[in-house]
Amino acid sequence: MAGVTKKTAVAALFAVFAIGAGAAQAATCGNSGGGFDAWKQSFAAEAKSQGIKGNALSALAKTSYATKTIHADRNQKSFKLSLEQFMAKRGAKTIISKGRNLKKQNAALFNKIESRYGVPAGPLIAIWGMETGFGSFMGNSNTLSAVATLAYDCRRSDYFTNQLYAALRLVQNGTLSSSSVGAMHGEVGQTQFLPVNVLKYGVDGSGDGRVDLRNKADALASTANFLRGHGWRAGAGYQPGQANFGAIQGWNAAGVYQKAIAIIGAEIDG
């Protein structure tokens, strides 16, 4: 298994995850599905020692090796495209057109979000459109199975071990369940949050007293909260070289994605 937990995990806020990742060294990673059940049993014992219990352990027991997730993880090709090719593949023109209409239709929501977090509608709508086509497809992979598979897989085991601990805590608090579905790598909701980020940045944007990122208001407010948490400054620009572009870089590591969000967002904001 890989060594030091990756810096991208939010160890400062969720130290228990780092503790869990260290403890999980006893659960041996693998590169095929053959050892998944044995790893799962070992990981469950370690998770129990870290305070994971009840329905979360039951949810872990129900997970299965996600072959499609591994295939997707090995074949991420769109980020190797040029910016123009990437924009075309992701339907940038359609996102801009629909995004402008959605900005008008949801003006009160976007004004509320900008007032609270300092993030304008454009980049939020760009992310929303790029991630799920404005909520039209949020994924159909079992979330716990996807994250558990990637935690077991040797390629990025440390990083996804932290994500798995977060996912299990989200099951414990009722945000996720054993039947929750999302994207291939365990992202959930209308803007596709990984479990650690749901715990750290998820907020109730609808006012119903719970965080549900399948809800439009919760997802968009949480995305704004994420950007603010990554250094977004109200009123500053978000194009490459401007103050807020770093926050967009925090959302996704791919340069073509970052630039596409900035371009689409600016077109929507006008």
C-alpha cells in the first residue's frame, strides 16, 4: 500500500480520517477483484476501531467490487484533449445557452448565494452544467461500492481510504445510505462532490434542515462554499491569472477543465 496520506485529503479538519488511513495499512490493497472481500473484512474491523458502527458497517458489508469504476479510473481520456476539443466534447455552447436561462429562472437563489458566499452565478452554473448537465444525470454507480473499490485498489488507496471513511460517516449521519448512487468515482449530487467535501463544505441551501446534494439549492450553495473555502474573494475576477482562478483550480486539477469553467462562467455572467 502507498505510504503517506495525500495532502489533498483534509487531514487538518478530519484528523480521524488520517488516523483511519494509517490504521488501514493492515488491509492489503489489490489490483484485481480477487482480494476485495478479504480486504473488506479487514477494513471493517479497522473502521470499527475508528468509531464507525451500526448502519455504516452494514453498508460497507453490502459493497461489491466495482469493475466499471476501475475501468473508468484507468481510462480518463477527455482531460488529454485540447481546450477547444474539450469544450466541444462537453457541450460548452449548450451549457452557456441553457445556463443563461437558468440564471434568470433562479435569480433569487443565485442572488442569495452570492450575497452569502461572494460567488456569482456564472462559475456555479458552469460547474453545474459540466458536471451533470444541470442535474439531468448524476450517475448510477453505487457510491459506497465505488469508493470502497478505489480504497482497495492500490493506485490511489490512501486518498480513497479517506474518502471511504468520510462516506461511512455520511451513512452514519443519514446523508448517504447503502443504496446511494452517483458517479463512477463516488461523486454525488448535482455538482458531484466527493464524500470528504460533502462533510467539509456541504450546506443546507434550501432551508429544509438537511444537506442533500441531489437538491439544486443545496448543491449550488455547497459549491459556492467550496470555492470560498479555496480562497474565493467576492468581486474579484476568475479568469486565468486573476484572484479567483485558484479557487476554480481547487475544484478540478485538469487545466482544460479549469479554463473551460472560467470561459463558460464569464459567458453566462455576461
